[in-house]
Amino acid sequence: MRAHLSTCVLLTAVALASACTSDFTGYHLASADAGAPDADAGAGAGGNGSGGNGSGGRSSGNAGMGADGGVSASAGSGAVEAGTGGGTVMMNDGGSAGAVGNGGNGGNGGNGGNDGGEVSPIVLLTGTPVSCAGLAKTCGADGTSSCCTASLVPGGAYDRSNLAAAPATVSDFGLDEYEVSVGRFRNFVTVYTQTMTASGAGRNPNDGLDPGWSTDWNVRLPANAAALGSAINCGAGATYTAAPGAQDSLPITCVDWFEAFAFCIWDGGRLPTEAEWNYAAAGGAEERTYPWGNTAPDTAHAVFYPSIVQTVGAKAEFGSGKWGQVDMAGNAWEWNLDVFATPFYVQGICHDCSNAVSTANSLRVFRGGSAGNAAGFLSAATRNSYDPGKRSPYTGVRCARTP
């Protein structure tokens, strides 16, 4: 099912200036009391738990930009993208009605605003990756957080897309709390070359079958920095600007899969596997319907139609996942490592798995929904696909890390 919605109005965000350290020591573990937003005990909304109404001191974020282009959906569920004109994002039918997920398991709450009872402590990954060198702290709900914040996602077992026939286990991994911002990606553009990424780079250390980057993909990348900067200005709604400005804390969009992977490698990370991304979005074994819990999306939890993309992390007060990630439902779609395949998942048994069986034009997975999607299509269980060389003003990236 697909619907075309009206083109969104163009707005810009206001960037707030605050010094950010530029030294890069790599990520390492550090503990935090309860993650970025705080949570007060209260009457929980959903599942079997109680408590968990968020009251952390974060204000709403700034508005970003709209886009054109449409999206249809996969996996027996739909995704509706706002837009007019070209740039339609096609997503294959995964053939499973289970993609919507279930509404149970209020269980243990994560950050402020999550359904359930207890607040899960968040273990931060400290250190500043190169993408944040020289950038002000302009991300998060109050516009004063580092755009490069990341946290540890403790491994465990769960059912992918809430399907009992698709069990998986993942090992501990790090995951950025925010989608990659325009400012971070601009730092990549300034040093970019077509051959900068080494063969095998970006492997998942927990997956011995992951081949990492292939230099055969270099020809799919823009020829030079100027060509990359031009390519990611893919039309109405593109967020990139060549010069620093008000859009620096918006999510970078119009990046294709190859550029997203190359960025994460340069930044000391990698693309998350589909199993990892879904695990983090679902709160692991809690298998939440949405990253924050089982409460249906509203404007306090997520950026979705008829909104426009906003500052990364703007919904942190109520929309954070169990381990601190924000915008895993809405704002911008996020590329995953895996090749998209049917049946719904190709691996019957998944231990730190990814689907790496590909050709040059194999569709790649991307997940999470966007500002152009209706609320009904922001489930953590929904999976979608797109040509890895195509661009959309609603598609961005979030990097995984080795803790």
C-alpha cells in the first residue's frame, strides 16, 4: 500500500555554538547513571510494566528541511513518503505480516518516556571520532550535546522483527545515539578520495564471515570531493550545505549505501548489521513495538509526517531507545550493512549474522522510517530495501562501533 502526500514546507534549524573537543582517542567505555534523558517513576503506558513517564530536562529540537520523492513499503507493511516529482524509493515486499510487530512487553523501560518500569542504565562510549573535530555541540533535544555521542548495546537474544521463526543473538556492540549530522559528514567530504577506504575495512569483529569493504565498490563512489558534495545535493529536501551553517545538526540525507559505509569506516566505525540495528531499536528481548516502548508515535516521541527532518536527537526526552539511541523511528531512514533478501530473513539461525551475498546491484536494507512517513509505519520491526547506489532526501546513516 502506498500513498503520496503533499510536499513539506522548507524550514531551517538554528545551530547553537558550544565548544567540542577535537582530539580523537577512539571509543572506550564509560558509565552513566541513566543515559542522556532522566526518567521519573510514574504511571506507565503500555505493556505489562508500570512507571516510566519521561521528565528529563531536554527541550524540543529545531525544525529541519522537507523533501520530495515517494516511498513504498516492504514486509507486509507500508511506508508512506511525502513528495512530488521524482526520486521514488522502492521497497520490496518481504512477504510477512509480522513486520508490524506486537504490542506486548511493557517490561523494563529504557530512557525517559519509555514504557515499562525500571530505567536501564546506559554505558557510554567515550572519545571523539574524527567526524566531530572542530564541531560545536549542537545536537540532542536541548541542542547542547555532542553530535558524536555513542553508547554500548549489551548483546543478547531476541526475535528479529518480532518473528518467532527468526531468532537471533548479537554480541555487545557500540551504536551512535544520533544519526550522522550534516556537520559530521562535511568533515568527511573535506578529506574524501575515491580510493581512501582499504580492502576489508569496516568488518564486524563479531562476525568471522563479514568481508568488510570491497575495493570493487570504489567505482561506485564519486570521483572526488567536489563530485561527492554535488551528489549529496540530490534535490529538494537535501540537507547538505558546503559551508557550515544552521543545517549542521540536521541528519545528512541523500547519501547512498556506499558513501554511508565509507563514512562510518573513516569515522572509526562501520555500518550496523540488520540484526544489530533491529535489536537496538526493539530494546533487545523486550521486543518493543517502537524504540521507546509500545506507545503509539506522537510528536513528542518521533519526527514523522507531516513534519520535516529535525535536529538529530530532538526527540531524546521521550523518544530514546533502551540504550539511548534517538530517531530510530522517524526523521531519516538509516542504511544497514545487509543485502536485502526474501524470504523475510535468509538466515534461519543468526549469531552475529549479516547477509553479505551480493552482486554490484543487490538491494540493501535500510530501516527506521522518516519524517515523510505516517505514524503507522514507524515500527521497529519493519524492514525496507533500496538500490545501494540510489539517493533519497529522507535517507541517512547511523554508525556502529567496536566497544
